[in-house]
Amino acid sequence: MSFASDSKRELCMIENKRVCCLKAECYGLLLFSKCFSIRESKMVCENGAVARRLAEAAAVSAGVFAEVRSELHRKKVSAFTLSIPGEDARRQMIESFGHSTTEVSLHIKRENLKNDCCMAAFLRGAFLICGTVTDPQKEYHLEFSTPHLHLAQELKAVLEDVRAAQLSPSIAKRKNNYIVYIKESSAIEDFLTLIGAVNSAMELMQIKMYKEAYNNMNRVSNCETANLDKTYSAASKQIAAIALINDKLGLDELPADLREVATLRLHNPEMSLREMSERLAISRSGVNHRLRRILEFAETLGTPEEEAAAQRAEK
Ligand SMILES: [Zn+2]
């Protein structure tokens, strides 16, 4: 089972509690299917649960019969062919959603999405029949595909209108279809949650967290440790020098500008030059210069190693 088919199976188990939402989902399912046309047209659907859902939608919302035929698809994957037989039935379906059979191009009629709650149901229907989502292990990608330009544009607008999330959809053309897609992992997660695929959204989130943790671990072990080592070895020399000055003379003997840097370094061994420069509001080269002066000053007092040797000798 793919991630997409799992999410669709989850969605097909949702029961619409409100009549308005039930109608909105049916509208999404039928409008974005290839059956929403006065001319007889068939569409192939690989997902049995979705095929059943569409047939139910046609019956419940428009009182028409949709034929679902089980077939062996080219690649020997079992698939279903959907159609709505009879011109009268097709007219009835089209008109029951306020469309006319003479429309040149298909549009989303927003009056079928009466209440705020209906938006999610409509998007669920559209996603079920013309959408898919890539396995998040591979990449973050969710898309809808339709041959109708206006439907694509208006679907994008509906997605942009979702107030609960920033979905940032885009449109592209692929062969004869317009693709409305979402690329951002958190947007896909929000979308799946919105339409009711809560388990799929959670699975995506877990995969993302795992990936991020794994990447962070790699990054740290590859590069940050190298930088940290550099910062630390430079910092440890500086701290040794500052400690030496403190022991011999006391930090108060340092000029104010050096004392400031010395105190900051002493309390923050891991701080980078950049962070120090931000903290002190002076340039990085300024910080560097002061640290060098501290090291030079400490050298006039003897190196820390000499100092340690001297201490050992005293004992
Ligand atoms: Zn509703």
C-alpha cells in the first residue's frame, strides 16, 4: 500500500456529519472526475474505495446511478472504470450543482460551498478523485490534476482561502493537464489534517522529524564539530591567557576595552567571534584584535605552560 492509497482509504472512512458538507464533498468528487460532462465519458480509477465513494456521491447528491466496472488495467493492476450512463442522468447531475450543460468551461460554483465547514469536505472530494500525495520518505509533494484550466486556477484560489493554514499552492502544466500542487511539508501536513486524513498527516510529521534529526546528526558530525573544535581551541588559549592575567594582576588591571572582551570570553567559552561581536556591538575584527592584545599581554607575563611549570617547581 502506498502512502497515497493509505491516506485515501482513511478519507473514505470519514462520515460527513452535516448535510452541507456531504453535498460539498460530492461536488468535489464529481466536478473533478472526468464524468462531469454531458457527453458520455469514462474515467479509470485505481482505488476501489474512491470508486465506491464516487458512486455513492452521484446517488446521494444528484440521485443518479454511476456505473463502476472492475477491469484489468494495462499493467495488470486491477482498476475501475467509472461512468454515468444516460444523457438525462448526466444533465440531472450537472444541474443539481447549479451548472448548465451548455457551459463552455468548467468553474467551481462557490454557492455549493455554503459554510466554512464545507471547504474541507469539498477539498477532500477533489483530492480523492484527482489528487495524490508522494510518499514523504521520498519527497514532499501533493497534487491535483485536471484538464480544465479554470478549475485548476479556482482550486488554487480555494486552497489559498483556507484560513487555518498557509498552503501556498502553485500551478504547472503537465502534458494535457494542469497540476495544482503543494510542496512544503508543513503545508501538506496541514492539508491532510484539514481534509480529515489525520493519521497520514501524523505519519508525515513523524517521517519529517526523523529525517530532520538524521540530517542534523550528520551535519553536526560532518562540519559543526570541526568548527566547534576550532572555536574551542582558540577559546581555550584565550581563557588560559585571561586566567593568567587574572591570577597575576587581576582583570581590573586591563584597559576597559580588553576587560570587557576578557570577561565575556571567560563566561562564554563556546561563543564564536561573530556572537561576541554582536554582543559587544563591535566588528568581528575588533573583537579579534582585542583578543590578540590579551594574548600578547599575557605573553609578557609568561605563557600558561611556563606558569604551570613554575607552579610545579614551587611545590
Ligand atoms: Zn458544511
